Amino acid sequence: MSHTVHPYAHRLGIIRDWRSRWFGIKSKYKENLKGDVLIFEYLKKRLKGAFVNSIEIERNIKTFRIIIETSRPGLIIGRSGEGMTKLRDDVVKFMKRRSLSIKEELKIDVKEVKSPESSSMIAAQMVAEGLEKRLPFRRVMKSMVEKAFANRDVKGVKVTLSGIMGGSNMARTETKKVGRIPLQTLRADIDYAFHEALLPLGKIGIKVWIYKGDIFSKDKNTKS
């Protein structure tokens, strides 16, 4: 166990499910995999600033469904659904441009994240937003850790920044931690995310771990 393992991938099939799910599709594995990866990357850029927690893809013979979890659903949906129509058209154009098959009916679902501070990806984006506004990095880290730890279901938070910070000429790593983060326990519900803040001197890498308690066999069906 000496290697560093991604907390999400480490728990696949135990308390986590795959973010790309195919049903009843036996052929075109390479084409579908390439399509899913390109769509993930495109939506990540397209929805920057919308505080997206996760993007999931479900494929079956008739339907191609994209599920977007965000704390700002109104920003994506738009007035009377105009944003959704434009997003769907943009995804179809992108798939045609990349020569990806779109034989199935494309559906996009948007889900709202009730407590954004307890989501690691949204927390990482909040930290990046603060850093890009030139706020002091220690203050940004401290406020984010306190906000996340204030949630009832959160039992531990850890934030790590890596890069050129505080006006220095040398890159360094700063960490702020509150509570427990049991990375070796497979039943531990660890929400992990990596994000980058773009600053004039270069990128700052942001890693966030949020521990939300243990999941036992009876609770597995409630977690995705």
C-alpha cells in the first residue's frame, strides 16, 4: 500500500459506481470509450464557472444520457430552458465535428447539489475562484476548510495547494486539515477532487479530500 491511489478509483465496485455506464452495448468499445472521454473534457471546459460537481454518462441501445450535478442549475438551464437547448445543440455539433456516432437519442439531465461546501469538486473550484481573485491563499484555505467542516455529514476535510504562492519565486506545497481522512479504509466515503487555478505566475494545483463517514453494505445502494 505504498503507492498513492486515487480515492475514487480505489473504491470502485465497493462503495462507488462507474461514472460512465453502458447497458446492452456489446460492440464499438473503443469508439464509445473515446467518445465518453472527449465529452467529459468538452463539458468540463464548456461549463467552467457553473460549479459542476460531477458529469456522468449512461448509454443504452436507444438513449444517450448525460447527467450533470451542479450547485448552480439555473446557470445551465437558463430562462425557460434556453440554456439546455443550446447546450444540447453544442454537444451534438461537437460529436459531429469529432466524428462520434450519435444514433441514440441525446438527453441531458441537470441535478442540483444541495450542500455545495460538502462536495470536494465544488470546494476546489471555490478555492480556485478565490485564488484567481488574488485573495491571500492561507485565508482562502482556512475559510474553505471551515465552511466544509461546518456541514453535519462532514467528518474531515483536507486541502492542499501546490505552486508559486504568496509572491515567492519558488513553488511549494501548503496543506490545511481538520478532522479525520482515513484513506486506507475502503468503506470510508472519501470525496476527492483535483482542480487548477490559473494565475499570472503559473498554475496552482488544488487537491481536496472530504470524509463523510463510513458506508456499510446496507447503505451501498444509496451511493453512486
